[in-house]
Amino acid sequence: MSAKTYPGFDAVKARGWLAAHKWLLVRRAVQLSILALFLASPLLVPYTGAWILKGNLTSSLILGTVPLSDPFIVLQSLLAGHLAAGTALIGAAIVLVFYALVGGRAYCSFVCPMNIVTDASLWLVRRFDLSKGWQPGRETRLWILASVMVTALITGIMAWELLNPVTILHRGLVYGVGYVWTVALAVFLYDLVVSRRGWCGHLCPMGAFYGLLGKVSLVRVSAAKRQACNDCMDCYAICPEPHVITPALRGADGGVGPIILSGDCTNCGRCIDVCSKDVFAFDVRFNNASTDDKFNDKDKMISTDRHAA
Ligand code: SF4
Ligand code: SF4
């Protein structure tokens, strides 16, 4: 067997570089396109007749008609006692339904601008085999999420939004505020030096909020061909939340289906990219019968047919 140099090495050999980075490229294209639409919309008005996308990730309007609002921020606003405009509530409902379909933390992997920063840090950690550093408990971000909401309720102030690195970074990129780079650099260095995948994986309350939504979302990743797994561990090495993989991949004996049901999974698709055995694919949460089960069912049917004969 050839010496492996990085997760996905075998997938690149088997399918080529482009196919082995497909979902990574799609995610980057989506992240940059959203940013480009916010920035280019005013320039395109002479051709489109209206802003394609106006506002920012907190609150925006598509073509001057369809509102979009971040439900995490609308919820803080309501708890703080601010009367939300009808359009804000409709916008939040649209966004909630969207992520209930495509996966709550798809926000993290396909939309949040901080994802590029934290992925860059993680790439360096892997590249130079740096230490994991301090790893707070996974429930920490849930406690922070609860604190954010309780603070809004008690003080009547959306205090977290004064600090939220995601909001600050996105507004800074759209409106050209210089100090956002300090925020991005702080998260980058925190993930690099203090805690591997520390911000998104353990602290960010937005990630926690969208993770809760992900617990019921329709589109999930499935380890449908887990019988083909050769234990190369590339999916674990590339996954930003590797604890979500085990129940789906190793669940055969425990009767657990192949769908990754954890809300922590970001639906980033990197496990699909790097698996040279094509074990993973996007699916829907209800299709939770494994190929093992189907195989066994088929075996049972053949055996029953033989007995009947
Ligand atoms: S965890 Fe937070 S910062 Fe990280 S990608 Fe998700 S929303 Fe963005
Ligand atoms: S299980 Fe796959 S899709 Fe989910 S976070 Fe991990 S690499 Fe991404």
C-alpha cells in the first residue's frame, strides 16, 4: 500500500482531484457567491432593476420582495422585548424552513464566512500535525447559547450581537470595516494555537442554534455503503465533527441505521469527497435502512423462497 500523505489521498488517486474535492469546491463557490451578491447588487441594479440581495446575513431582501432574517438573531430580539416587524418574522420562518430541509449546520459549512477562517486554521493544524490543545466539552456551546438568550431576556439588550464574530465579520466584509480582520485573526489564532476546531466545534452559539435545528432536518449524510469501508479513517481525519460518524458507520452491530442523525454534522460533504470506497452520500433522514439491512432482507427473501420451493 502506498504511503498516505493526507486524508483523501486514495480518493484523489481513485477519482481524480476535482471529484475528490467536489463538495469543498461547491461550498466555497456558495460562500463566495453569497458575499459577491451582497457586494455586487448595487452595481447590477441598472441590469436587474432591483438589488438581487440587499442587507447582510442578519437581515436581507431578495429582489426587494423576499425577506430573509437570521432566526438566531430574531429570537434574541424577541427575548429582549423588541417588537419584531412582520417581515422579520416571515424572513426568519423562511430561513428556518430552509435549514429544516437542507440541514441546520449547512449554515456553518455553506454560508457562514467564518467557516473559511476556521477551515484554514484546521488545515494548518493537520498539515503541521499540531496539538489538539484545550478541548472544552461539546455541551459548552449549548451553555453559551442559553446564556446568550437569558442575557437578552434579563437585560433587554442583544448583548451577544456586540461581540458575535460571525456578524462582525460579515458586516465588515459587506460594508468594508477594517477591524473585522482582527476578529477573524483572533478566531484563526484561537483555533490554531489554543484549541483545534475550538470556535465552531465548542463555543459558537450560532453553530449550537443551527445544530439544534439539524436534529430534525431532512437532508442528511448517509454511510449507506458502510460494508465497503476499509477502515482507512480518512473520513474521521477530515470531518470537523468526527464524533458524528461512528454511530452511522459502525452501527451495524447495534442496529443503528446508516444516516448521520447528529445535529452536529454540518452536511459539509467532505466525508463523501475523501472516501475512496464511496461509502457516504447525501440522503434523507427517513431512508435509514442500511445496505446491510437490505442485503440481509434480500438474503432472507431468497432463503424463504428456497424453503417455499
Ligand atoms: S459554528 Fe459559528 S462561526 Fe462556525 S461556521 Fe457555524 S455559525 Fe459560523
Ligand atoms: S460527517 Fe461528513 S458531512 Fe458531516 S460534518 Fe463530518 S465530514 Fe461533514
